[in-house]
Amino acid sequence: MPQKKEQLTREDVRRYTVNLWKIIIGFIAFGIIVIFSIGLGLFGKLPSFRDLENPKSNLASDVISDDGVVLGSYFVQNRSNVRYDQISPNVINALISTEDVRFYSHSGIDFKRTFTIIFYNLVGRKQGASTITQQLALNLFQEEGRAHNYLKRVIQKLQEWIIAIKLERNYTKEEIITMYLNTVDFGSYNSFGIKSAAQTYFNTTPEHLSPEQAALLIGMLKGPSFYSPTRNPERALARRNTVLDNMRKAGYLTDQESSEYQEKPLGLNFRPISHNEGYAAYFRSVLKRDIQKIFEDQNIKKADGTPYDLDRDGLKIYTSINSKMQQYAEAAQRDYIKVLQVQFNKLWRNRNPFVGEAAALLEQGMKRSDRYKVLKEEGLSDEEIKKNFNTRTKMAVFTWKGNIDTTMTPMDSIKYYKLILRNAMMSMEPQTGYIRAWVGGINFEHFKYDQVKMGARQVGSTAKPFTYAAAINNGYSPCYQAPNEPINIDGWAPRSDNTVPGGYITLKTALARSQNWVTAYMMKQVGPTAVATLTKKMGITTDVPAYPSICLGTFDATLYDMVGAYSVFANHGLWTEPIYLLRIEDKNGNVLYERRPKVVEALNPQTAYVMTDMLKGVVQQGTGVRLRYKYKLTNPIGGKTGTTQRNSDGWFIGITPQLVTGVWTGAEDRAIHFTSTNQGEGANSALPVFALYMQKVYADKSLNYSKGDFEPPSGGLKITIDCNAYTKSTAPDSAAVTNSTTPQQQPAPSPAEAR
């Protein structure tokens, strides 16, 4: 009996053994079939060789200045790639010692670690088994992220294995670790990739990360929110120290170094990044729309026929903007406009600006607001909406000292913002057409509308040089004496404030002192058609009707066009198209688009040089003289101030041989304006921004802008510009004119003499 029992046991053992091996072999066969099926794509498409060579990722497109500085980026995820040699060894060491200590010895899958982790998970100690290569596979090719369903996660894990092996076959270890660090998520501040993380948390670049900084960032990868140094600093510190200890165990740090680094604080230099961050936010907004239109109009597409996406395709956009000059322009605006705002507020203190035609601005502002649109969509009546707009609520408002949290009614906030002065500035090189600085407004976060190229405003007296240029073109001399007296042209009779006495004055003095009657007189001599035609030829793209009043700037134009037009004077009569987009490259460095400026001969060189001399007179003895006595800019500078009716718009456009710069100041609506010409004129509301900017430009010797004079035309000047040559008096032109009463007392050259 016992022998029979022993025999049965042996048979059972053999049978059980056979069955066990069948099960094991079955599982292995099943696994092979599953893996083979996954490899064939039956459980979801796997990346092709081409996909592996060109992995998809949401790469930010960088806007790069002429001097190589990234002005800002377009992104869905703020991700920019760096090369392996641009990453500190501290980052590499921290990553490998913490995430994949056998990274350099495995081929994508660390089986020893995998089976160890399976055992740990079976006994209830959950740990991750993915190698760096597997994590890269998940980041690059699993768009839906890590699956939560167990069965799907198993399939996904097997897909990761296959992709990881393919990645190892196609890329070096250095390339894999670089791709990984370029794709990982470092938290909820638009920080994707090591470059963005280094900038966001430490305001540095990846190559300069110290061991403790690298350990902090690598430690975040286990849980970017859970170990966030801004939200959970204690957890982040503990996790950082764990990574430092891992670096010690792996031999990358000594015991002493690890201890010293663990004693250090987090040391954050936190700079969260958004689309509004960086320089030239208004410029980048306009640029993005331009690029999208260029791609559409010229049918520029990727190799697979799909359109480029600026937020995802990692383009390199090279511009003419100089980062230093952009900083100087933004600083000049900030330094002066906040002072001017105080002046403006004092004028309206205890007064209601929203009367008369301005009364309608409040309702217009209400109906244009996002709040109104939302309430309307919710079905509220006009009365209910008005009640909402007159109910106090918490909000953050713009001030020149920074955003402040306050409580006010939405209607009061409309009143508040209507009284905020706006300002715009553009600076370009007249010979190349390159725009070096572009400030489209005072704060892009609160005021999105670009006032350089998108917004046209009445130009006022900055239009006068076009009339005088037409006159010089028609043979008039800058020393021609015109009657400075009331004039009527087909029923139009302009006013003239601050009229220079004396009856007759030279054109040079008339422009310097911005005399309306003489300007209108010259309009009558040459005709509005000639002036309108020349104005358009000089680059003004808005409507310039051939009416006599255009000589005083009653038409609207953009700052972009006006600066381009004034560049004709400084560039020997050539209009060079203002450009800012130079080149676009894809993420691999292939050139997609290049731009060269158009050049048009708008004036003959003789006329252009005469106009530079007349514009210099504005600064030497006219409405722009405070550039010399207040701001000490005594080098050759020409310019023209402009002030529109009721002081709604203030302008100044200044020219030097190498730079033409325009400034505009005004409120959002023309009905809101200065009540005093002394404060609202362009000499006070716009010129100081130009002055502060030029001071900074000249102080920076690395920019190499000289203080030299304008060069005369080739072959010499054939028009007399020294008006004293026509008189026996050696007194300055303005004094001689003041003492004259008739053209006979101060002989004026005829138009023929100027030819």
C-alpha cells in the first residue's frame, strides 16, 4: 500500500511538472505572440524608422534677436532643445544615479531591474522599472500618456520595450539622454525640458547648473507637483537630498561634497514663463501673425504636407531687433510715461472727462469687454448687465508700480483704463531698413493692441515735412521767405498757435517753429495732389486724401509707416522698407524663408539732404530744442514734433545718420486728451521718450552708433542751405527774420535759384 502511494506521487509530480512547463511555455509563447503582434502594430501603431529619426514633440519656436538673444517663444509647452554639450555633467550624473544606474550597460531594457521590481511589487513595495530609454519612448510616442487600465498598461509597457530597443539601435547613449532631458515635464509653469526648467527655477542655462540645482530638478521628475520647490519646498528639499545621496552612492560625489550640498537651501531664482514673458511682447505678437500669413500665402509646409505650427514645431525665427536697444526703448518708455501719467491725472483730478462726446466711451467700453460678452451669452438683459457692471468686485488692475489687487465696479475699471496713457516707439536703421526696437504699448498683459503697426492715429505736424519736401522738389529753397499770415484755401482756413511775428519767414524757420500758415501757403503753391503723391511714395500706406488740410497732418498713419517715411530723409532720398523678420529655420536648421527689404527712390538726394538740415533746425532752434538744453543731446539730430487737435496725440520723430526713431503718446480714445498744450504737445508727451532712449544708445559703445553729421549727397550739395548767404546780416536766421517785415528787406531766393 505505501509503495503504491509513493508511485502515485511520482506520477503526480511528473504530471504537475509537465503541466507547469506547458503553462510556462504557453505563457512564453503567448508573450512572444503578443510582443510579435504589438511589433506588427495590431495593438496600436508603432513609430516607423522615419518617426524615430524625427520624433514629434511640442517644441517652442524661439524669436531670436540680431545679437543672438532669445526675445521670447511661441509654445503650447515651453520646450526648447539643447545639445548634449550644453548640459552640465551634474544633470547627467543626477539623472543616471537616480533613474537608471545601469543606463550605459543595458540595451533599452534593464531585465535585472525589471525582475527585481516585479518581486518588490508582489510583496507590496511599489517601484518603477522603466529605464531612461523606456521613459523617453513614453514621452515621445505615447501621446495619451501613462495608461491607468491594467491591461492597457501591460500592452503599453511592451510597446515601450519595443520602442526602447529601436531607440537604442538608432541613437547613441548621449543622444538618448539628451532627447530625454529635452522632453520631460518639470512642473506646471510651462517648464518642459531641462532648458526651460533651468531658466524657470534658477534663471540660468543647463550648462551652468550646480550639483544641488541639478539634484533638485532631477528629483522633481518623480512627481513634478508633489516635489514642486515652490508649492512643497520641504518635500522638494528632502527629495533633492535623496538624489544627492544617490550621486554619492554612484561615485559622482564624495561623502563630504554630498553632505555640503545637502546643507544648502533650495536657492531658487524663480522666473515663471508665459507668452507675455521676454522682451518685445507686442513685436512678437505682430510677428506671429505675419509668419502665419507668410506660410499660408507662400504655401510653406512640412515634408509631409502638413502646415507648420509655431507653437509646436521648434522653429528658429531670426529678427532684426537688437536686444539691448529693445531694453533701452522699453526702459525709456517706462521711465517717462509713468511720470507723464501723474501729470495727466492731475489735469483731470476732481473733473469728469466723460462728458460730451466722451460720454459714449463708457458704454462702448462695456460692450467691448469680455465680461459683457459672457453675461450676454448667459442670457442676461441689458439692465441686469448694467447692474452687474455697477457692482463692486475684486480685480487686479495695472499701475506703473505693478499690478494691484483692489475692489471696484467693472464700470469704474473702464473709467480707470480709459484715462491710462498709451505709448509706442519704433527705431530703425534707414540704410538697411532693420528695425532695432519695437515697443507697441505700455503693458502687453493688460493692453494687447499694438500701436506701432496695427494702430493708425492722426499724425499732426509730423506731416509738415512732406509738404516742405514737395516744395523743395519743386524748386523752392529752404531760405524762401513765405508770408506768415492767415490763409484761405478753397474755404479751409487753418489756425496758427504760437505764430512767429514778422510777416515773412523762411521755410526753414517755419518748419522749425511748426508754423501752420506758412505750411498751408506752401501747400497752396505745390498743390495737395503733389503732397499726397509724395507722402504715399515715402511709404505711408493709409489713405492720404489730396485735401489741403493734409499739410497739417489731418490724416491717420501708423508709427511704422511714419518712421519708414522719415528714413527717406536720412537715407539720401531712398525709402528702404522697414523690416524685422530676417529668416525662419526649421528645428534642423533648414531655411524656410528669408527676407530682403524693398528699396524705392522717393526723393532726389539734394532734396533729402536739405530736409535733414531743415529737421536739424527743429532741434537747434525750434520745437525740439529741449533735446539740446534739457537732455544734452548736442550732436547732429533732426526731428519733428507733432500735436493733434485738442492735444489728443503727441508725436516726435527723430533722425540721425544711422537711426530713425518715432514715438507716439495718447489715450486709447481721442476724446480723452490733455487739457493743456504745454503738457499735451509732442515736445512734452513724446520727445522725452526719444531722448532717454538715445541717451542709453549713445552710452552703450558696443552698439557703435556715431554722433557724426549727415553726409551730403554724392557730388556735393547744389542748394544753398545757409540763409545768411542771402543777407548782409551775420545774425542768426531767426533773428534776421524777426527784424524783417517785407520780402524786399530780406531778399528771398526764387524757386529757380534752388534748382
